[in-house]
Amino acid sequence: MRVSNTFGWFSGGRLWLLAFAACLVLLGALSRSSHKVFSIEGSKYQLSITPLKGSGYPPVFAYWICGTNGESEKILRLLKAIYHPRNQYLLQLDAGSSDYDRGQLALYVQSEKVFQAFGNVNVVGKSYALNQMGSSALAATLHAAALLLKLSADWDWFITLSASDYPLIPQDDLLHAFTLLPRNTNFIHFTNKTGWKEQKNMDRIVVDPSLYLQESTPLMYAVENRSMPDAFKIFGGSPWMILTRDFMEYCVKGWDNFPRKLLMYISNVPYPLESYFHTVICSSTEFQNSVVNNDLRYIVWDSNALGESQVLSMSHYDQMLASGAAFARPFQADDPVLNKIDENVLNRSSKGLVPGEWCPDLGISKSLENSTAQEELCPAWDNINSVKPGPRGISLRELLPKLAVEGRFTTSHCQEH
């Protein structure tokens, strides 16, 4: 009897141990695998749990797309044109929009299966006023960076876009171009115009009421001017940038006092987005040699005193593509030139995503072959850690390292004009 009990315990124990060992093997296999099968309503999806990082893998971009009243459709079109499951996306409508518009934007994101599965598209729920000429716009930019830093620890570059921007290159191409680039390379365009500070009224004292009022309000100018600072130099240029994660952490967390001190000063300066990040990076020995003096944008500036950008149209199409830029701005909603970019550059159908290695069953030709597949943004996907570049991506990949090397051996962009 004792033998029988012992044998029974041993048999049960052995079975339990075998089952436990099998579970360990299975868990080990799953942990080594970068993919899992995800099923929604009968459709099978294969996706990476997280983007693979390291040598040879594409980077991760963190996009902030901001708009105002009536621009939710523009934001969604832009999102589809730049979407890739490796990236992070933060969408925001300012206080000029209604609660309904913001709710509809969030509802659309939640309803799309591909966004659900990868969980990389977020919407800022609370709105606040923004004035692009004032410090409220700078505060919103820093807030967006802080949110993206909290949402994900994986991204490499922070890219700011407005609802009026549009890409000139597919995401597979852009990811390919940045793959071998040092992750500490910042893209900021510096002005070389003499007298730009006088043109921007940098000595004027302004208050941005959008910081404390619910609606966007024009700047208030003081009667008296103030002298320019002598404790540091002010640098300026384009407000559209591609900035590294390390640099954004430096600005947001402020372990050095200068970014915080400059923020206090520049909150009463007009157009602070055109000088804050430029001044921080040029005042830091850690970052001043990490600059590529290029924002990778195609923008046509008017020659008038206001320096406003021209609205792009079909007449700019050839110049846009020849520029080699990654993005262009500004566009009007549903301008025919956007359809031409979708068709000839992005191969994007009217309501779909841009095809790439991660989701090859997309594009204009595919949508004509199978219209039912277009009911889902991506009916089935493949490896998100692989990209398939086109000619524009290959050309940009050859150009960017050269620009990065030039930036490391010169600080001419950090010279006063």
C-alpha cells in the first residue's frame, strides 16, 4: 500500500513536473519570439509586441499633430499618410474646437482595429487655448513632448506637425533614411538673416493671454521695450523641427537650469517657438554639435515684412519633390495637390494608409482589386521591424549622414546674425 501511494504521488508529481516544464518551455519560446497572433472578429493579425530596437533596426518617431476648429478631418488624413505601427502619435485639437469634435476624433481612433491593436495613437482629451505667435504654443509643444515621454520609452525623434502639413515621403522611406543616423542628431533650421531679431520685435515685451484665458486671444504688447539679454545669446529660425529624445528630456526635465531660465524669459517674447529650442541647443556644449541646420520641410516664405508662408498648391508640386524634403506646409483642406501626392508619391488610396513592408496589401492598385479590404485600414499585417524603401528613401539615407557629419564639425549655426 505504501509503495502504491508512493508510486501514485510520484506519478502525479511527475506529470505535474512535466506539465510545469512544458509551460516553461512554451513561455520561453514566447518570450524569445517577437510576434504573437492577435485575432479580432475572425481576422488574424500578426504583430510585434514592441518595436525591436538596436543596431540595424529602424528608429521610432514620436509625432505630435495639432489642429484647431474644423481640422479633425485634416488631422485624420495626415495621420493615415504618416502612420506606421513602430511610431507613436499624439493628436490634439485646441480650445478653438468643440467637445464634439474632440470626442469624434477620439472615437475614430478607438474604432480603428489597427490603432487598437498597436495602441500607438493617443488623443489629448483636455483642450486649451493656443496662439502660434505666443508662449502658449511653446507650452503646448513642451506638454506634448512630456506626454510622449510618459507614454513610451522607445521613441528616438520628436516631430512636430500641424493639421496643414503633409508628407512628401512614405514612412518606410523615412524610417529607412534615419536607420543608420546617430540617434543624437537634431534637425533645426537656423536663420542667417541679419536683423531678424528686429524684424521679430525680440525687444518687445508681450503677454500671451491664451496662457490664462479659455479662448485663443491676440498678444498684448507693452508700451516700453527691454534690452536684449547679455547673460546669453538668442538664436532663431524655423519653428518646425525634428528633435531627439535626449534633447527633449533635457528641455522638459531641466536638470540644467538654463532651459528653465530661458523659458521664463522667452514667455514674454513674440514668436518664442522660433527661438527657444534654437537658443537652448546652441547654449549647451552637450547638444550644440548635434545639429543639422535643416528642418526637412518644404516651405515657401513670402518676402514681405511679416515673413508668412505661402499656401502650397499644384504650382508648387515639382519644386516640392525636387527639394528632397520629408514634409511640406501649409496646405488647404482637400487641395488637389494632396491627391496627387497620395497617388504619385505615397501610393495611398483616398481613405487608406500608406502601404509598406508591414502592410503590403494596401495602395491604389490593391484597393481597386479588393474594395472590401478597404473597410479596414490594414486587413492583415506583417513584420513591423522591416521596411522597404523606395528611391526617395534611398536618396535621403545617403544625404542625412553627410549633413550629420557636417553638423558635428561646425557650430556656424550658433553664430549671431
